[in-house]
Amino acid sequence: MTLNDLELNESAIVRRINGSESFVNRLINIGFSLDTEIKCVLISPFKNPKAYLINNILIAIRNEDAKNIEVSYE
């Protein structure tokens, strides 16, 4: 499953980040790390982007980018 599949107030664990090296590095630089809990906390009116809480950082991610982040329920 991907991050884009999370509904409001659902949590999952980040398992893999796919995409270009620059995309992966950008997420790591802003606080993403593997095996870390992430929670969907806000959804915009048009459902794109969604805001997620990870490592006490609130970050908005477009749906097309969220599809590159694999997550799983624990």
C-alpha cells in the first residue's frame, strides 16, 4: 500500500521510498525515515495534497508523490 491510500487520522509505518534520487533525498532531508510512523492529519478540500505528521513534523505531500512512498500497517 502507499501513503496516498491513508485516510484521515490513519497511521502506518514508512517501509520504502521510491522515485528519483533527488526525490528520496528531499524527503529524507525534511524528516522522513524508514520504519517510522506517519499519520494523515489533514486533507485539502479537493483531496490533493494531504498533510502528514512524521517525527513531529507536519508536511503536505501531493498525491502523485505519496504514491511513491510504500507504507504498511503494523
